[in-house]
Amino acid sequence: MAALFPPWSNRALRIALVVVGILAVSALCFPMVYVRTPFVTNEHVALDQPVAFDHRHHVLDEGIACLYCHTDAERSAYAGLPSTDVCMGCHSQVWNQSPLLEPVRQSYFSGRALAWNRVHSLAEFVYFDHSVHVARGVACEHCHGPVETMARVEKTVPLDMDFCLDCHRNPKEKLGFDAQRDFSAMRTEDGRFPAHTGHAVTELTTCSTCHR
Ligand code: HEC
Ligand code: HEC
Ligand code: HEC
Ligand code: HEC
Ligand code: HEC
């Protein structure tokens, strides 16, 4: 009796099984890799803004400090954006005829705030506080890159969980704290970190530190 399947069908089956196996593993791994790529974390995307505000002119050329405009970064959870009054403090005198500044003048005289588009934005379920980091000497640049060289602000790091934990797991390596400012020195007697926001933080890597 003739064989039901020709001899090569054994090999065909084995190859087919290997291909299915590879596809199954890739189907699982692809999304895990993909969500960590800059496509998903929105790195290096410059947004259009209501005014062509350029950090290079203001920070490099004019030497204005970050905190002059992002005043709250030192004392609150939010760095905040400057109000139109801050811009007009200079632009009622300098470049006060510039067409590029027309939206700023309109905002000033109408009292309607400029609607800047957000570049950095964490998911709702993550708690972040600027003042805590700024007070411990984490530079703006560590999380935002060299903003003073950007015509339009873009995200330069993923700002995902890995990024945060990378430092929280080993702050000494990232920040080079000296012994006085080492974490152990910051612990209270019961071994906790001081709670800046009334929320007890036992370890900087505990889930509830960032997910409250
Ligand atoms: C401390 C003073 C100061 C403040 C505050 C300031 N600017 Fe300026 N701005 C300048 C100077 C000076 C220039 C010209 C810089 C140059 O060309 O190098 C300028 C240039 C500009 C220009 C380009 C104008 C043109 O015609 O080329 C825009 C747009 C602008 N500023 C927007 C803003 C906005 C928006 C704010 C508020 C968020 C602001 N500036 C706050 C001093 C200031
Ligand atoms: C003259 C005022 C001014 C100064 C000085 C200034 N900024 Fe800004 N910054 C702005 C304005 C206005 C925006 C909103 C428009 C934009 O995104 O470009 C902004 C946006 C940003 C953003 C993006 C915010 C978001 O939507 O996520 C970051 C980050 C930032 N600034 C960091 C810095 C740093 C770091 C410095 C100092 C090196 C600095 N800024 C100096 C006015 C200023
Ligand atoms: C440890 C990381 C880190 C450091 C250091 C840091 N930022 Fe941020 N910044 C963030 C994150 C994360 C967001 C988004 C926050 C959110 O979505 O709630 C943000 C948002 C912002 C925004 C948008 C407005 C806001 O308040 O959400 C501005 C402006 C800004 N940062 C400026 C600064 C400046 C200026 C400094 C230095 C004085 C600084 N940041 C230091 C991580 C950091
Ligand atoms: C370069 C280092 C560094 C990076 C990056 C960093 N942190 Fe921190 N973070 C610290 C240090 C240092 C402290 C401790 C401050 C203290 O105890 O005084 C801290 C404390 C905290 C706290 C506890 C503060 C409180 O108010 O209870 C939270 C929440 C936090 N970080 C969230 C984040 C998030 C979210 C990110 C990522 C977007 C991040 N951190 C990135 C260094 C970092
Ligand atoms: C230092 C701060 C920090 C700590 C500690 C932390 N997370 Fe996160 N987590 C984040 C940030 C930042 C994101 C990304 C949010 C975003 O995409 O905007 C995130 C995202 C997540 C997500 C959504 C999936 C993802 O990867 O984006 C889950 C689930 C999660 N965290 C669980 C946990 C668990 C469980 C723990 C404790 C083992 C933990 N986190 C500890 C900061 C933290």
C-alpha cells in the first residue's frame, strides 16, 4: 500500500513546529520590547506650541535661570509654566513689536492664559514630586536633557518605571552623594525615610512610593 504521507512530510512537520514556536515567542516578546521603544515613550517628539518660545534664546543668550520661569519646581510637586505676566515683564519693553509675540500680547490683554502643550506627562497612577528631587540635588537635566540647547522642548529619556527605579535602586551611583547626604543618614530612627508629603516612604523602591 502506498504511504499516506510522502517521506519529506516528517521534516515539513518539524520545520512547521519550529516556525510556530518562533512566532509564538515573538508574539509574546514583541510588545514587551515595543512599549519600551522611543515610539511609545514619545521621546524626541517636538510639539507645536502657541508661541515659538525658544529656550536657547532665553537661557543661553539671556542667561535667565530655569527657576525664574519654572518657579514652583523648588517648592512644590509641579515645576509649573510661567504666566503671561512673566513674559510681559520683559516683552512689554523688548521685542514688543514682534509678530511672534502677538499671541502673548493677546493673552495679556484678554487675561486668557496661553495653552501650552505638554511634553512630559506621567500616567495618572504615578505620583511624582519635583521639590523632593530638586532639593536633593537631582539636576533638571537628568530628567529633561539639555533644554537650554533645544529650539523646541523634547523628551530625552523614557520617564518610564525603569528610568525612575534605576536611580532609586542605586542613588549613590547616579547622584554621587557624599556620606553626609547618604540615604542611611536620611533615615529616621525607625528606619524610614522622612515622608515629605505625609506619606511614609519605607524604601524608595516600594510600589506605594510612586503608586499611592
Ligand atoms: C528676562 C527677560 C525675558 C523674559 C522673562 C522672556 N523673554 Fe522672550 N526674549 C527676551 C529677549 C531679550 C529676546 C531676544 C533674544 C534673542 O533674539 O536672542 C526674546 C525673544 C523672544 C521671542 C522671539 C522674538 C522674535 O521676534 O524673534 C519669543 C517668541 C519670546 N521671546 C517669547 C517669550 C515668552 C513666551 C516668554 C514667557 C514665557 C518670554 N519670552 C519671556 C527676553 C525675555
Ligand atoms: C523665560 C522663561 C523660561 C525659562 C528661563 C526656562 N523655561 Fe522651560 N519653559 C518655558 C515655557 C514658556 C515652556 C512651555 C513651552 C515649551 O514647551 O517650550 C517651557 C517648557 C519647559 C519644559 C517642558 C514642559 C512640558 O510640557 O513637559 C521643560 C522640561 C522645561 N521648560 C525645562 C526648563 C529648564 C531645565 C530650564 C533651564 C535650563 C528652563 N526650562 C528655562 C519657559 C522658560
Ligand atoms: C527626577 C526627574 C525630574 C527632575 C530632576 C526634574 N523634572 Fe521636571 N518633570 C519630571 C516629570 C516626571 C514630569 C512630568 C510630571 C507629571 O506628568 O506629573 C516633569 C514635568 C516638568 C514640567 C511640566 C510642568 C509640570 O510641572 O508638570 C516642567 C516645566 C519641568 N518638569 C521643569 C523642570 C525643571 C525646571 C527642573 C529643574 C529645576 C525639573 N523639571 C527637574 C521629572 C523631573
Ligand atoms: C537621579 C535620581 C532620581 C531619579 C531619576 C528619580 N528619583 Fe525619585 N527620588 C530620588 C531621591 C534622592 C529621593 C529621596 C528624597 C528624600 O528622601 O529626600 C527620591 C524620592 C522620591 C519619592 C518620595 C518622595 C515623597 O515625597 O515621598 C517619589 C514618590 C519619587 N522619588 C518618585 C520618582 C519618580 C516617579 C521618578 C521617575 C519619573 C523618579 N522619582 C526619578 C532620586 C531620583
Ligand atoms: C520610583 C517610582 C516607581 C516605583 C517605586 C514603582 N513604580 Fe510602577 N511605574 C512608575 C512609572 C514612572 C510608570 C510609568 C508611567 C507612565 O507610563 O506614564 C510605572 C508604571 C507601572 C505599571 C504600568 C505598566 C508599565 O510598565 O508602564 C505597573 C503595572 C506598575 N508600574 C507597577 C508597579 C509595581 C508592582 C511596583 C512595586 C514592585 C512599582 N510599580 C513601583 C514608577 C514607579
